[in-house]
Amino acid sequence: MTPDLFDAGTERLATHQARAVSEVTSGDRSAGFSRVHEAGSLDLTHGRILYLEDVHVSFDGFKAINGLSLDIAPGELRCIIGPNGAGKTTMMDIITGKTKPDSGQVFFGSTIDLLRHNEPEIAQLGIGRKFQKPTVFEHLSVFENLELALKTHKGVAASLFFQLNGAQRDRVREVLYTIHLEGSVKDQAGNLSHGQKQWLEIGMLLMQDPKLLLLDEPVAGMTDFETERTAELFLSLKGKHSLMVVEHDMSFINTISDIVTVLCDGSVLAQGTLAQVQADERVIEVYLGR
Ligand SMILES: Nc1ncnc2c1ncn2[C@@H]1O[C@H](COP(=O)(O)OP(=O)(O)O)[C@@H](O)[C@H]1O
Ligand SMILES: [Mg+2]
């Protein structure tokens, strides 16, 4: 592919990505949150961006996920809590295509059956995942890490010719502010604090403008200050993206949560506001009371 053609491609991509949510209409009505009308695109007409029903997974006969049903609304920030071994990480493995369930349904929007897609396809569909440990490129700068996040879906040859266009530069700048790293653009990622590395990795996910973000214990190992900034960050992402956040830090959950889902033994034990689930005897017994 010539650089010219490639530029045209990135322009098209940028235009596509820049298409504002509010510009989308359907039959003279403005369409729902992040509803883009293209073949295979996300259909949010039923008010759910993620839908799991009666999902089961066994590992050598052990039921890690056992009749799990759950759904998340577009723009929602859902918190997931529960004891170690409850199946929280396995649930994320299922949503992202890393683990195939034995039975059950997993849908992205109303029409995309995630069980028919593999891991890279699911990432392309707009589901980003943050693992527990930060995985930034330590020898590259903050800027280069974010730049690289735009290239990951391109071939090697395309990456060699890759140059950010104006819209992409703006996007990098916007993400730098969102993740509080605007003052560290040129710093080598390896020199950042643990919390800053976590933010950078979240920034790398944001560069791909995911519709749904899955975050597994994002504030583990952070200082109190970093944890507070992360809460602000997540609250600022709510509404623009849907988020599923697994955490044990109750004061963090208290700051960011609307609805909290408690997982235990591979299914939902309780769901409600943090105050409601904290008052639930069964939740106290299996998790909070210990
Ligand atoms: N690949 C696997 N093979 C065997 N057992 C697994 C595998 N992944 C998870 N498990 C088991 O499934 C259960 C749920 O694990 P996990 O989803 O990591 O829990 P959580 O994240 O809630 O702590 C645990 O008992 C764990 O040992
Ligand atoms: Mg886990």
C-alpha cells in the first residue's frame, strides 16, 4: 500500500471515529447512545450494551461460572465485588473471548453474539480490557505509548509509514488530559509511578475509543492520592463509555458506584446500591464480614 492510500485510510478512520454520537439519526429521530448505523454495528435499542444469560463454565469439573446472568446499560459504570475465586476475572475472560463458556448467552448490544467472535475480533468490536498489572512499553515515552495504541490494529508495513493526522493528535492530547499525564508527555513510561502507569494503560485503551471497558482491580497497589484521581477519571469516563470495574477497595467503590453487583461461586449473589448490598446478610457472610 502506498503512503498516499494509507493516509486516505487513516483519514477515513479518523472521520469515522470522530462522528459524534449526537449526529446519528434513525427515521428522523435521533438515535440512542453511541448508535452507529453500519452493518454489524452496535444495536442499543434494548438499552443494554452487555448481556449475559445463564452462563456456565467448568474447569475440570469445577464450576467457576455457574448460571451467571447480568446486563449493563450504555454509559453505565458498573462495579463488581465478591470474594476471591468468585469468578470475576473469569467473567471478563468470557466477555473478551479468552474463555469459551460451556453454555449460556453473551451479547454485545442486542445483536452481536460475542460467543461467535475471537479475542482480536472482540477488541475490534469495541471492548477494551485492562488487566491487573500495567503493561505499558517501559522504554517508550508516554506520547509514544499512546501513539502506538493507534497502530496496534495495523500491519507492520502500515505501522512503518504511520504518522498521526490532526484529528489523531487532538485525540492524544485529549487523552493525556483525561489520564492526568499532560505534564509527562516526554517522560519514559518506565519512570512513571505505578499509578501513572495504570493511567497510561487506560489511556492506551481510550485511544481506540472502546464502547465498553473492563477493568480488573485497577486501584490495587495505588496510593490514596492515586486512587482518588482514578475515581475522578472513571467518573469522567462514565456516560461516554460503559465500564465494568472489579475492585476490593470499598471506599473507591463508594465514590464511583451506582449499581454494585456481588458475585459469589460463579453467579450473582446480590445487586443494588453499595449501601443495599452492604446491608445484605448473605453478602456480609460470604464477603464483607470476614
Ligand atoms: N484457567 C483456569 N483453569 C482452572 N481453574 C481456573 C481457571 N481460571 C480460573 N479458575 C478457577 O476459577 C475460580 C474463579 O477464578 P477467578 O475468576 O480468577 O476469580 P476472582 O477473579 O473472582 O478472584 C477460581 O477457583 C480459580 O481457581
Ligand atoms: Mg480476579
